[in-house]
Amino acid sequence: MIPLSVPNLTGNEKKYLIDCIDSTFVSSVGEYVNRFESMTAEATGSRYAVATSSGTTGIHAALTAAGVTYGDLVVIPTFTFIASANSVKHCGADPYLMDISADSWCLSPEAVRDNLAKKCRRENGMLVHAETGRRIAALMPVYTLGNIPDMEAFREIADEYTLPLIVDAACAAGATYKGGNIGPLADVSILSFNGNKTITCGGGGAAVGNDEKLLGHIRHLTTTARVWPDYDFDEAGFNYRMTNIQAAVGCAQMENLGPFVKTKRRIRTYYEERLSALKEVGISFFPTTPGSSCWFSGIVLPEGTDFSYTKKLCADLKDKGIEAKTFWKPVHLQKPYAGAPCEDVRTAEGLWQRLIALPCSTGISDEELETVSRTVTALLA
Ligand SMILES: Cc1ncc(COP(=O)(O)O)c(C=O)c1O
């Protein structure tokens, strides 16, 4: 079976893990955690990085530190992994779901601008969703597939309404924007180092940014809000810190971030070039923005394709030894968010049933890429 996306542990992972275990520092204090934070800050061009137990916990801590609380709404795209919405929900808030741009699959700044202007009002210095009377507490675009949307537009909207700009950058390790790093683009961005990401800690995440106070608060919250040296705590904090074991793997992975992202981009280009004949039967490809980390690659079936056909194709590929999968089902169609405020999301609606993610591990061989391409072509051409 050619897997969809599996970790590539061919570097110093074992060496650092043995060192970590020998040191007995296996928990959330240790040199590897500090080193991983420095490496993550540098890789994203950020002044500060806080390592967390997962991307989800990182987002939850970041939203909490940004003041998101009970009854609030946070603007997110409906086309995202459910963890973006769950992190909002864990603050006692709800996602305010909006559409994506067709060219990046990221939250559409035009949709956000339009909806905030038409569906919200300013009240006592706050932005309030008119229909529900709930406060809009933050703006959280998602770097879908490692694509970066028009961040100047989001900065403008955030400034206009005085909203914190938080980014779910779970898939974006290694991405760049206009030749620069992603760290400075938002107040805080959260990466994931889950097993299917370009680099992994087994599980893990990191919040990055340049705002000392905000990132300091996130650090405090993720470490139980303890006030040293005694057992005093000044907030209801979380136990969300990354462990030294996770960070040992993470440091070895970070050493290979550059080559791994290069491979991800090459896989994306390979499929588009090798499968270009499929354009004649209405098939297109997962989009990229300049500097995208190309976390996942895949194909988009023609408009109007039924989800059952997409699933059947995935099953047929599996029968032929290729792990291919459908992709994110939008949040507004998920049971826990059926009642969440949701605007016109027709781009996401028209897209998600037609997506097939193709094998894109950084360790994939040219032979395997060719096998996938040949098999996909045989099924679709
Ligand atoms: C867009 C997005 N947000 C959040 C997450 C959550 O990250 P984690 O699995 O590290 O909690 C993921 C990946 O799992 C993701 O793809």
C-alpha cells in the first residue's frame, strides 16, 4: 500500500530520543523543548514560540489568551479541519462560519468584510453579530494546505474592527509569504506537528508570534498558570505544554524542514504535470499560493460529482494499493456545529464532495509517484 501521508523519521530522531531518555528529562521541562521553541521561532521568523501538546491545544490557549470567552463568536472558514471549530467551542464560544476563496481554499477576506459590514454592528466599542447579539471576539483564518491568503486584507479588517488576528497555521510549517516568513503575519499563529503533518513530534503544536505579552500569556496558560516558586496559580490554566520526548523528535524533524517542504512542493508539481491530460475530463488540482508549503496534494473531480462517486474512486484506488482519501467535510455540516451562525458558503459547499487527496509523504519514491499517477489516469481518463 502506498500510504497517504506518513512520517519521515530518517534523521536524528532516534539519537535525540535516546539522549532524552538517558537524561531522564522526559516530561515538560527539558532542553529539547527549549531548543524546539527556538527552532520553531526561527523557522517562522517569529520572536516567540510556545510549544504545546497539540495544534488543537495551542489554538485553544491562543484564543483564551486573546480574550475569547463564553458566548463569543470567532470568525473561521467552514472549510477546515474540525479542530479549528473545536478550539473555539472549548472557549465556550461558537464559530461564525464563512466561505473560502476558490483559488486558495482559505477564508475569503471579501466574504468576511461583507458579512461583518452587513450582518454585524458596533455596540459599546465591540463588534456584535446583529441576529444573535453575540460579540465577535476574533478573526481566525486557516492556512489550508499550507496556502497563505491575502494577509494584508485580514490585517486591515482586524484593525478596522479591533479584533485579534489569530491564524490556524496547522498545515503551514515551511510556508512563506511574499518572500518573508509567516510568523509576523498575525498576532499569533498556531502550527501542528501531528503525525500527518510535513514535520511531526508524534503529536504537538506551537504558537508563534511577535507580541511578547500575548505569547507570554499563552505560555503561562499552557503551563497551568503557575506562579513560581510555590503552588500558586493566578488563572484557570491548562496542562498543554509539549513534553521533552515530543520535542526531541521535533528537533530532529525541524532539521529537515527545508528538504521536506521542497519534496512536498515537488510532489504537487509532479501530479499536476503528470496528470495534466485529466484536465480534458474536467479534473483540476488542489490549489497553491506562492510560497505554499504544499502540505497535501490531490485532485478535484468535475463540478456536480456526487460524493458517493468520490468515495468509490478512493475505494478503487485502495483496492489497487493506493491510499487516497476524501478531504475535509465543512464545519457547518458537522453535528456539533449545526446551530452555529453560518453565512453563504457556496464555494465550500460546491467543493468538498469532489476532493481526493493523493499520497504525498515526504519519503515517497519516484516509482510510487508514477504508480499513483498511472493508476489515477487509468481510472479517470
Ligand atoms: C487545519 C487544522 N487545524 C487544526 C489541526 C489540529 O492539530 P492537532 O492534530 O495537532 O491537534 C489540524 C490537524 O490535525 C488541522 O489540519
